[in-house]
Amino acid sequence: GSKKIPTFFVQNAPAFKESYITNYTRNGLVWAGSIVRKFAVLDAIRFIEKYPSYQLTLKGGGERKTLKYIRERYMNELQSGQLTIDQVYLSNDEFIDYLSHFRIGFCFYSWDLISSSINYQTAPSGKLFMCLAAGVPVIASNIPGFQFVKDHRAGVLIDDYEPETILRAIMEIEQDYDRYRQASYKLAQE
């Protein structure tokens, strides 16, 4: 109506719905978003290569060159099911429901991209907001734009993408998983 309410829109953030809160069994790691090198997707794959007990799903569109490289270089991981590429398009609500089946999400940018663009240093990404709405704690680049994730304990920020660093972040989340999951939902609502 005519009521004036101060409003701030967060670009790429879905309007939270109570139906996003689910009690699915959550398994595996998810990379949600553009499957491109500049978003450090290969670093996420390198993690599962070193730690084969983990399973990673890449969900989203990708550039042909990067996808070709992944399919050639990581053929064994793809054939074993340790690595999955899912490029089926989903609506926002379907996408959030899809993500709700995963345990932890990755939100990375390459360090070169971060250092060359203030936008990538300061602007949170759509994939991060989708993970939060799905109640999926994230492991993300330690940049000012993702600081709110750490502040609200909805994930862990990391300073490099070494497999050991990612493993430590996973272990930190797993030590109190339900609290991280609930914090993700709460942050998405806010």
C-alpha cells in the first residue's frame, strides 16, 4: 500500500520461503554456479582427487573449454561417481531444493580474479545465497564480500584452496554441523 518501508535488495539473493527448510539426508559436497576456471572450480576438484572418500557434484552451466578439460583430466573420478557434473536447468525453488540434499557447498573465486576486481572482493555471489537458503553451510574465499558468512557462523572462510585447508574447514563445520546448518537458514532469512 502507501506505507513506506526502508528496503535494501541484495542482488542474487532469493526471497526466503519457509518451504526451503528441509530435513533431507545430506551427503556430499556441491559446487553450485558457473563451472569456470576463474571461479576456482578446479581447486574444488583437486580436493576430492586428494581425498577420494569425498564426493563432489558440480551443478550449473560451464564454459566448453573448462568442461572438456574436466572430462578429460578427471575421467576416473567421473566414471567412479566421485565427481558428477549436473547441468540440468532448474527454477530457483527447484535449485534450492536440489542443494538441500548436499552437506557442504563451495563458493570460490580464483585469487587472481579477486585481486584484479573490487567487485569480486566485495560482492557476495548468487551461489552463496542459494546455498544459505538451502541450509547448506559453505566453505568460501576469505574476502570482504563473504565476511558475513563467518560473522554468522554459516560457513568457514579460507585463505587458500590447498586440499588440507579445505579438509580442515570441512572438519570445523562437521564438529557442529547442525548449528552451521541452522545459521545458514537464519542468515538466508535475514
